[in-house]
Amino acid sequence: MLSNHLHNGIEGPKLAWSRLPNSEDGEPDTVGLIKKSDKSSIESLDYEVIENHAYWDEQAQRGKLYVGYYVMVKWFFALLIGIGTGLAAVFINLSVENFAGWKFALTFAIIQKSYVAGFLVYILINLVLVFSSVYIVTQFAPAAAGSGIPEIKGYLNGVDMPGILLFRTLIGKIFGSIGSVGGGLALGKEGPLVHTGACIASLLGQGGSSKYHLRSRWLQIFNSDRDRRDLVTCGCAAGVSAAFRAPVGGVLFALEEVTSWWKSQLMWRVFFTSAIVAVVVRTAMGWCKSGKCGHFGSGGFIIWDISDGQEDYSFEEFLPMAVIGVIGGLLGALFNQLTFYIAYWRRNYLHKNGNRVKIIEACLISLITSIISFGLPLLRKCSPCPEADPDSGIECPRPPGMYGNYVNFYCSKDKEYNDLATIFFNTQDDAIRNLFSAKTIHEYSAQSLLTFLVMFYSLAVVTFGTAVPAGQFVPGIMIGSTYGRLVGMFVVKVYNKKLNIEEGTYALLGAASFLGGSMRMTVSLCVIMVEITNNLKLLPLIMLVLLISKAVGDAFNEGLYEEQARLRSIPLLESRPKYQMRKMTAKEASGKRVISFPRVVKVADVVSILRSNNHNGFPVIDHARNGETLVIGLMLRSHLLVLLQSKVDFQHSPLPCDPRESRSIRHTISEFVKPASSKGLSIHDVHLSSDDLEMYIDLAPFLNPSPYIVPEDMSLTKVYNLFRQLGLRHIFVVPRPSRVIGLITRKDLLIEENEDSASMELQSTSSSASR
């Protein structure tokens, strides 16, 4: 029965499909592949189910018990992803906070005696941390540089780039983030945490790392790119949940920003993973409250509680809030453009000079950042402390060796503080908490905020793109909260205490506006901002500034991750096709030359074709009894390489084998699976003797007998939507079929689980009249 089904699967296309163009017609071109601007090893993923003999053999051996086990394992892996990402986030946060704590405690202790000595120690510690980060990335894990979100977005869009999900990339991301963030660079650890979660999910999905002998046979369950895609989606949501303690925001981030394919079952698993992360992080915070985590402070796991801030807002405030949205859109678009130009120059000129240049560049930026963050507050005149408010819980000034609000830095009197040092000579988390803080009106002068905005904005632009793990969430929040607080100061001055206005509220809106203007996220970013500030009352205002900033930013360029993906030549398929596609047809977009294989092909011909081009999919043709050339399926390059390397399917006869003879027992589906984020098998890895080259292979048992096809005059817009929504890698373009053998309607797809074939046939017959 199975062989008959397979026989029909091969013979069926012969009735439905017409001829493809001959190989001799037209000029050479790539077919079914994304045209790349460079000769990189980027290739598409196989999200389509290959329904060949091996697939049907495996399906025949599975029962309902196995299906239940399969679903249970998926939930178990979601649990492991949540635990693993949560523990990675705890380790990164503890390390960063302890390094920063030791650095500031030592520096504050030394500057009590000598500011010059403290300055040198401060620079040296930052240099050591940044050097460790860039050395790990350049020498051990090059794919760990940057945030990793554009690469993960490309992977979930169907594009595989070697190295982005390997074990060494995971290690480089974790330890590199500790060095770069702890070293005081103008970047964050949130983007790298998303990449970290994706790496953990991918490694679990393929059973570990074979290169480092960290592989378990019990974890090697998922052998398709579709299942791994779902796991990586869970990992991305877990990374955001761990970075911001925002589980709902993590789910929405995965849905809105990174994934191109979604379903309800995946939603439940992603939500479950984010909830597990929240539990792990909460447990770690409770454990650290007992003082067992060293210098770990409240800023380690981001949450800026402003629930005690502004309780209400008036109609008069909508105009300055709209202005904040416009400023965020303009500065965000400018940030995207500047980082694109600088990263382009780095990629094409500076970084081509080798790893030594990358290390020198990162250390030089660290040196400049340290000089600015330490030196500028020295030039700022200290301000007297405000009158003490016992209800606020804020102490002015802070004791030596502490950092937070009202930092006493290079002040001649005891009851003075340096407002520029409060935000510059501090950890980013605590600086943002200070900018968001309520009941601290007049803590900062407009001159200090403007100075910090210009300098930190410039540092963030220059730092983004260096060879270290770098996220842009926290730097974006710092930039936005600075100009937001400036606008808040102006509003307070204009209304002169007529309204209950808090500068910290405007700082929060500024942070949301800059992130919206740069990253162009709306729903997920809105929920993340609400979760990290613990203030639901400000939700309508956050929505307002996000919509305005996104609209303004979209008028100039694309979002940050889209721009960086374009710079890295990642061929993303966006949610909407280009306008000019409406006037194009599938035939106009497809290549003029198709390289195909006959059903029974000589081994030497297969080797010659694979060596002469880089195509990853080949139509397989056969001849009907009347001599007509018909397409019987699609053969993938990776499957051909497996057949050539194994040699067990070679035959002496050039005649087709009997389709009723099951030959797939020689192979399992796992043999045809390429390891995630690796180059896989190459034609240069296959070694054949002269006798092997004279043998033949019957491709019928191994091809995909039912690939997707479109007529040649179909609109390219429809082809685009079909390709992206189904996660395809190849689509055949064929002439108009000569006849129709059937019509499927909604009623034909409504099949009950317990219906037998006879009742289904009767139902189909009885309903055919109503179609």
C-alpha cells in the first residue's frame, strides 16, 4: 500500500504538470535562488516537508503514541530553553554588575586620595574588559560580534548563515557581552541575550555540539528546519524576557520583530518559555537579596519602577509629548543612517585589514569613552544638595564608593553633588533609573543633559559596529530619556507647577520614542516599556509617542535591524512585496535557464553539474510513453551529496528501479539533515573512484514529488506572498496546464479524524454538486 502511494505520488505530477523549458534555451542564470551581492556561503533553509520515500517510511512506522511523545518533547525543550536562557542571563548580569561594582568601588576609593591615579585605574580596568571581549570575538567566535538580531531575523526568515548558532558563538556571546558592557562601552547586553537564547535553542534542537563532543543521542529528536525554527523562535522570546524581565514583551517581540511565520501552537510554547525565564530570573533575584551575589545591585535585572511617579496627565501635555515623538523619530532615523554609513566603511575598508585592527579600534573607543565619562564631569561645577525629603528615600550626596542619585564627584563641599557624573560616571542601568526617577525635579541642569545627549549619542553611533557583542536597547533608552527629561524640564518651567508634572515621566516617553524611531517596533516595545517601568497608567502616552516616532522614522529610512541586515547582505523577505512586483509575472522573475536531471542519472554527470554551479535545487525529468518530457519532482543538492558520499544507491543499470521496491530503508531522514548554522557537506568532501563515476543513480525515491508550482503568468506579488508565507525555498514556474483533473474546496479539507476512506469518498461525491 505504501509503495502504491509513492508510485501515485510520482505519477500524479505527470498528469498535472507541463513541460519545463529546455536547458539549451536562453542564457545561464540562477533559478530558485536568491541573487546575492557577494559570494558568501549564505543559503536558504528547507522549511518545506520533503515527502519522499524516507519520509513516508518514517511516517508509516509512527503511531499516535509517538505523536504524543513528539509534542511532549517539544514542550520539554521549551522548558529547557527557558531554564538555559534564564541561567545565562543571570550569569551575565551577575558578572557585569560585579565587574562594574568592583571598578567603581576601587575608583571611588582611589580618587579620595588622587584623581589622576583613579583616572588611570578606571581606564585600565575598562581597557582590560574591552580587550577580553574583542579578543574572544576576533579569535574564537567572529559570529558573536554585534547584536545578532539581524542574523536571527534572517534565520527565521529562511536564510542560514554559517556560524551564527554554533556553540562557540554562544560562548563568545556570553563572555564577550560581559567584557563589553562591563567595560563601560555605549552599548547594552539585551540584543546579545536574544542571540544567546537562539543559540541555546538551536543547540538543544540538534542534540548539542558534535565538534566539542557535547552531544546527546536522546536530544536528537528534531531533524527538520521547521522544528528548529520553532525552537529558535522560543529562544528569541526567552532572550528578551530575560533581558527586561518582560515575558509578555518577549512573546510580542518574537511575533512582531524577528519571526516571519507564526501559528497558535507556537504561541503557547513561546509564552511558556518566557514564563519559565521569568521564574528563573525572579528566583535568582530573591537569592541575591541575601547578599550572596557580591556587588550585584538593583540594576542587574532591568526594572525601573516609576509606579510612584506622575499619576495623571492633562490635555495640555499632549503637545510636548507629540514633540517628543517627533524628536525620537528624527534622532532614531539619523542614528540608523549614521550607523549604516560607519558600519559600511568599517566592513569594506577598516576591518579588511585583519583582526589586529579590530582589536585596536575597540580599545581606542574604550579609551575615548573612559576619558569622556571621567573627564567631562570634572569640568562640571557641582550643585548644592536639595532639601532632604525623608519620604523619597534618596540620599544626597551619596557616600564615597557608592553610585546612584546625587553622586559626589570632584566637589569641594560635602553637601554638593555632580549632576553630570550622576549619569555619566555610572552604570547604564543606574543612570537610566536616575533619569526616570520621580520627585527629583531640578536634579539635572539643562546644560548637563544636553552635554550628555550629544556625547553619548556620538559614542553610541561610533561604538555600534565594533567587533564586540553589542545591543542597542539600553543605549537607546539612555539617549531617549535624556532629551525626554529635557522636554520635561521645559514643560515644568512653562506651566510653573500648575500641573502635577514629573520630569521622569517625560524621560520614559523619550526613551520609548527613540526606540520606536530607531527600531520601528510598536506593540512589543510598548508592552516592554510598561513591564520594565511597572506603570500601566502611562500606556496611552507610550502608544502615542511610539506611533508618532515610527511614522516620522519611516519617512526617512528603514528600521535599525533591517538596515543592518541590508548591510550584511542578508536577503530578507519583508512582509509586503515591492510595488513594482505588481506589474511583473513569475516568468519575468524566473531564470532563463533551468539545470535539470533525468530520473536515472550517471554519477559522473551529477558530480560535473554540482561542481559547475552552486544551485541548491534541480528539477528531475522523466519521459512518458509518447516521448513527452515531464517533471516528476525536485531534487535538493544536499540530498545528492548524501547519496554520492554513501554510494549505497549506485547501480550498474541505466534503467529505473521498480518503484514498489522500498529502497529508503538504506537511509533515514536524519541523514539528509544539515547541521544548523554550519556549511554542511560539500562536493569537495565527496571522493569517488573511476568505477563509481561510471555508475548510475535512480533519483525517484529521494526527490520531492510534490513541490509547489505556479503558472508563468501569475503576478509576482502573489508568488512573493506564497513563497514567504509558506517558507519555501524553490517554486517551479510552468506553462498553463492543458487540463484540470479536480477542484478542491473548503468542504474537501474538513475531514474528521475518525472518518474512514469510504465515508470520505461518499461525502466528497455528495458535496460535489454544491461547489
